[in-house]
Amino acid sequence: MTVLEDRIAMADADANTQRLDDWFERLERMPVPEGFRVEIVGGNVFMTPQRDTHWLIIRAFLWALEDRFGREVKVFSDVRIDFPGHENGFCPDIALLKDSAKKDDTGHWRHQDVEFVAEVISTGTAANDYGPKRTAYAVAEVPVFVIADPYQGRCLVFTDPKDGDYAEPRKMDFGTDIDLTGTVVDLVLKTDAFPRD
């Protein structure tokens, strides 16, 4: 990349962040119903309700990560992190950050510090998780990305991003342990209590 291309890319990223900041400021002033999650994927606003099935699976991921790394681990749910691509202000269901992660000058967590993401499928936003979010996570080189799909009763595990994509995922039915040993999270996730929709 030339110096000029590098400067153009930095300017585009700054403009993208500013547009996302403007969007989120507007959304915060709107009367978003309690229990709804709002994020921006590819410049489009998505607002989805939090379902009990959804939360129970998120909580299982959270507890597994806290059991593995302790209560001081930097793991978040529904916290904005901007990812590569056009206006991608995601709020992952679960995002594990490096111990050394610090917010940037604008007060946001950096996608470069994300080590693990889990998304739990909702009917209205499933296409985002399987499509543009998968791509953005791969471009951001998130080492481990797990999709939990309560409608199909299975998990997909994506690892080792390369050239802006992940290889074919490992697919495991709910009830099968997800072996993530040898990855950055280095744990076995039990899915036998994952509820189905």
C-alpha cells in the first residue's frame, strides 16, 4: 500500500467512524423500547428484541469465558465495536477482548483487540450473522467466531481467518461439546443446556 493509499484508507475509516457516531447518537435519542438491541450493519439499522432463549445461550458463553479467564476478563455483550466495512457498528452478543485492550481516542473498543465473538441467531437478523458480520469478523481477523442457532439446534465454529474469509465451519448439534482448545479461548464449551426455538 502506498502512502497515499494509506492516507485515503485512514480518512475513509475516520469518516466511517464519524457517521457511525452520528447514527448512534440519533438512536440514543429515539424511544427504543427496553429489551431491544440496536446495531448498524452495512449502514442499515437493525433493532431486535432480546428473547429468553437468546439470553440463556449468551449467558452460557459468558459464564464459560468467565470460568476460564476469571471475572475480570474483558468480555462484553451488546457493546458497540466498529468493524471493517461500510458503516459496521456491531454490538456482538459476546465479544472477548485481549487483556491489553484499551479504548481508542473516541472512547470505542477496537476491533483489532477482539479475540472471540459469539452470535446467537434471531430470525430477523440471521442473514447478518451468516453474511456481512461473518465477513467483517474475518476481515478484522477475529481468531474465533461461533454462531449458535437455536432454530436449527446447532453451532458453527469459524477459526483461522485468511484473506477476508473463514474456511468451512465445524458444525455441531446442541448437546455436543464445542472443543475450542488450541484456540485463543482454549476451553470446551458445553451446549447441552442450550435451549431451542
